[in-house]
Amino acid sequence: EVERDGRLGMDMKRSSGTTRRGSSAEIKVRNLETADRRRWEDLWADYNAFYGRKGETSLEPAIVDATWTRLLDDTEPVHGLLALKDNIPVGLAHVVLHPNLIQRELTCYMQDLYTCTEARGTGVARRLIEAVCDHCLAEGVADVYWHTHESNEVARRLYDRVARNTGFLVYRIKPLSSEDGA
């Protein structure tokens, strides 16, 4: 069961956002807006760099553009949130809503969750998780899941407090075409 100390009741595609008082400053979580492009792109580049996607391995501009477009498209099953402290962007969350074959309700994959270095430990990630959970409650989504790197100890301490570690490992493979020797 997720430990939660408040409900936001926000709809990610339509809400103007909500604010919750933190220990040092207010943390506001709201949907991404067209005017956020530069601020979002800086946070997302930092998030990707944290996981080694920087320099020669940075995401191609076409992928960044396509991601941004999808996050703002109401017909897409992906949504983006921005966390602000004192009107300064300090975190983001991206989610994908999708069917699940072991339940009737949709499920939510929180693909990206990031807090900038300066704001870590101030409740930003917790607020983003709460905003995702509240959206899912409003939409009738059954659950939220995510994964993180095993070495991300700081984030894992929070995750262990707010969610259940299912013990599953993530495996990934690229499909091979017949030209690749399949």
C-alpha cells in the first residue's frame, strides 16, 4: 500500500495544478504546457545524462521533439508533469497509461521521474508520485509501477517508503530481422 499524506485530485491533461507546502518552499505540480518546452528540455537532458545518455549517446533531437509533441497531445496515452518550487522547474514525471492483461483496468507506467540535484530531499519526487497516483485514481487506473537502476540508492529509499518492491528484474532485447541472422 502506498503511504500518502494528501490527495491532489488532479487530471493531468486538464488541471491547472496544485500546490502543497513543503519544509522549505511550496512545491507545485502541474501539467506540462507549451511554454515549458525549454525548461522541460533542460530537466529531461539532465535526467538522461544521469542515466548515461549524454554527449555522443544523447538522444537525437528528433526523439526529443517527438517526445515533447506526444506529451502535449491529448490523444496519446502519455502525459507529463512539471514540479516547481518558487516557480522554478525542479522535477518532472512522464507516464504511460496502458492495458494490462491480468486486470480489466488500465495500468500506469511511470517511465521517467526526475528531481534536479539542487532540489533533492525536499519532497519533489514524493509530490510527483502523489500527483501521478491521484491522476490514476481519478481515471480509474488500477496501479502505478516504475523501475529504477539498482545503484540509485537515494531514490530507492523513497520508493521503499511509498511503494512495494515487486522483486522483478527488467530484461531488454532488440528484435533481430532476418538480415541480422535471426
